[in-house]
Amino acid sequence: MTMRDTVAWVIHALRHRGTRTPLLLMGPNAQLITLANQNSEFAEALRTADLNVADGISIVLAARLLGQPVPERVTGGELMEQLCAEAARNDLSVFFLGGLPHAAELAAKNLQRRYPVLKIAGSYCPARGFETDSMESAHIRRLLHDAAPDLLCVAFGAPKQEIWMHRNCRALPIGAALSVGAAFDTQAGLRKRAPRWTHGLGIEWLYRLVREPKRLWRRYLIGNPHFLYLVLRQIFMRPEPHLPQTPSFSDTRDSLHS
């Protein structure tokens, strides 16, 4: 779906959440696809999500090559901000979980400054390695049970955030969970966001690589060619799938309402 339809679809679901099982919303890019090819639990998390949007331009281009085009790129950071704007208009609450130290709290404050009536259900940044600490994991679940937010934004980085959502979120009293990667850090001003003009040209990855070569060189210079290999392998080594027609936004909205 487009960004506009994605936001409308999620907000409609949150306004009519009732006792519905929480929605899981994820955004694969080239790096995540290569990780999923090596990590079966991560692949299962992506497959069982209620909605996967194309977070990277590589996904948009690959979908065209594979004959199943998607309309546009929908980045996690921009989706989070637009959902917060609509949540403010619809009296929906948001919880921020993860990010660098203090990033969740700062991101929540900055977004509330931008959208003054936004309801912040809470924010929390667990210590590194929390997933192996049973007491800390239980503490996070208690926080979310008490807050019961409409929207939970999870920023643990991939694949940790998607696997955590897959393992935990269906049993939480929330409306939806969205994986957002480093979005808290940029919202909080702890990381510099790539200029908007790089998004339109599809070279945001190059901007990031130039700024943080030590951290990102392996992801882009090794990961991107591997992603291309996976796409070409699917084109040339597998029979053409007979996929059902992608449902329209109105069809999906009606199914949520029923």
C-alpha cells in the first residue's frame, strides 16, 4: 500500500480494535531480507506479520523485477511520525520502546511538542542484552500491560525487534506494534537523518554509508550484493508463482471493520 493508505488502514484498525489480536507491522529492506534468508525465526516473524511495507528502495525495485510491484517506499520512521500525527487527531495512545539510552523519552517529547494532544502511554529503553534477562523481559511486559497503548513502537534494531514482537506482542493488550529501527534516535536528535532529497533518489543508504562507514560498510557492500543474488535466484531458478491478487485498501479496511 501507499503511505497514505497504510496510515489510514492502521488508524482504522486502532479505532476499532475491540478485542482483536494486536496487529504486527514490519518494514523489510534489503538487509532484512538477507538476514531472514539466514535466520528462520526472523523469516517466520516477517511471514506472520499482518502488514509488511517496503522500507527500502531495493524492495520496491525487486518487487517490480519479480512482477509483483508495490506502489512506493514506506519508511518506518516516516510511518511512525504520520501515525503519531493521526493518533493525536483520533485520541489514540502511543508507547515508545527501545532505541539508544534516553532516545525513547526524547523522541516522545519531541513528537508531543509537534503534536501537542498526542497521548504518550509511556516510554522505556531496556538495557542491552535484556532479551536474555527474564526479570527485565517480565518488567517490559508489565509496563505494557499497565499502559495498554493503542500503538507500540519498537526500536530494538533488526532482527531483534521483529523477533521480540513475534514472541510477545500477540499476548499484550495493545492495538498494534510497529518496528521502527533507528527512528527514535533520529527523532531524538541522537543520529542525523539523511536529507529528504536522498530519499527521492534512492541513495539514502549511500549517505549513511559515507557518514558511518565503519558501522555500515558490511551491511551495504556485502549485504546489498547478496540481496541482488537472492532476487536473481528467485527470477531464474524458481517457477513463476501464481499469487492471489493484492487486496485493495477498501477490501482490507472492510475486512478489519467486519
